[in-house]
Amino acid sequence: MTRAGFAAIIGAPNAGKSTLTNRLVGAKVSIVTRKVQTTRFPVRGVALSGESQIVLVDTPGIFTPRRRLDRAMVRSAWGGAEEADAVVHLVDVQAELALDAGEARGADRKAHEDVETIIEGLRTSGRKAILALNKIDGIKRERLLALSARLFDTGVYSEVFMISAADGSGVDDLLQRLAELVPEGPWLYPADQTADLPVRLLAAEITREKVYLRVHEELPYAAAVETTGFSERKDGSVRIDQTLYVERESQRPIVLGKNGQTLKWIGQKAREELTELLDRPVHLFLTVKVDERWADRREFYGDVGLDFEA
């Protein structure tokens, strides 16, 4: 008897949700950068374990929203949790333990506040989640057990897993548990499909990842990539046209770089990954535009499955 269902991975920004999703799937389906709130919309990755197919929903980070895009992302994250057969709350243990030890930086305190927000949200919903303590590398077991007990005592968790999404420790056990939790039924996707994401959107996400990898320090969070053209050529190659939006004119030189070298690097790295992903030559053309209100464009929200009215 086969099983199939949905498992939502929720957590604070930078808890490691995209890394865990990619690890569970065994392939890259969600972009990963050091920048918080990289994931802006639910990304579905398809994982297999025995006769079970688990559709993993990598949700945006849950945090205190300040603007329209933030509100849409948080609503999307909670929506993914409400509709799933299982919910995994991923917690960055290093941020929590730094707080316990009185060594917390601003980012650690913010992560802890987001964890508290999620716990309260789970309590309000009455929904039990699996607690997954992430980034356990090099941390003494007694400290992990104490943290596990403190969080479990909140009453919103059904069980606890200790994992490292980066190196895979404990991830197979979590996958096996999720395989047991999804209901009996036929598989939802072909066995060889690893993601449910339109190729135009995936291409834009890959380029956005390269932008943040290259200009992580200089470029604010407010940047977006849109695939404006996707056409197959007679020789079997693909032409992809993309627009990279920034909010201010002063940000354009950051993305372009001296003599256009930064944009050239972004395009080259994105093209290399897209060529491998699509298994065919890719011709990628990038344009940089200044649009201070790109995050208020209704069509942007519909394209990525976010609620403009959130």
C-alpha cells in the first residue's frame, strides 16, 4: 500500500528550512543563502521513503511582518502548515542556546522571538507539530536535552528530532517518521519528479540566489528577479530573459559592478546551474531595472502564489 501527503516545514528565518528540504528530497529544489527570508513563497519538494511519497512544503520564515510582502509571506507559511498532514517546526538550537547562556546577539534574540511567535501560533491553532532541533553539530548532548525539554514542555509538540540539515545527521529518521504520518493513497507525482515549481519561476529563483550570494553584504533584502521570456530554439537550446529589480538607483551599480563584472558573474553562475538543471544549453539575458514599488505589484504576488491582500 502506497502513501502520499504533505509535510510543511515552518520556522524562523534562517533556521535552515530550505537546506532541510533539499536534504530530504536529495536534490536542490529550494535556494539557500545566508540572507534571512530568502524563501518568499512555498516551494514543494518531493521526497520518497519506501512506499511513501512526502510532498515537502518549504515555507517562508515566520516572523513579525512590517510590510505587504512580509505579511503575505507569513500568511503563506501558516497556510502551508494548516493544509499539511504533518508539520515540522525547525529550530536553530545555536541561537536558542546562545540566549540561554547570555551570549545572544541581536540576530539570536530575534530568532528566539520568532520561535516564541510560532509556539503561540501552534497553541492557538491546536495543531501539534514535530520539533526538529537543527544545527546540533558540536553541541553537548546535555545542553540539547535541556533545550528539548524546555521547548517540549510548551505542549505544542508531539515528538522531537535532533538533526543537522547541513550534514544529514538525523535527517533519515525524520524522513521515515514523515513517511509514516502521511495517509494511504496513490502517489501525487511521478517517481522521478523532485519539485513542483514552474520552470520560469525556478529559473528566476536560481538567479536570485546568485544575486544574494555575490552581493549579500551590499544589497538589501529588497530585490527580485522575474523571468520575462522563456523560449526554445531550433538547435535545442533555451533562451531565458530575466529582469532583476532593485528599489533605488544607488543599488543598480552594486548589481552591475565595475564594468558590469558583478552582473556577468551572476549571469554565468545562474546559466551554469540552469544548463545542468534543464540538461540543455541555456542563453541567459539579464536586465537591471529600478522599481521602488516592485513589492507592491499585484502580479508579482500572483506569480509566486502569495496573497496580495494579506
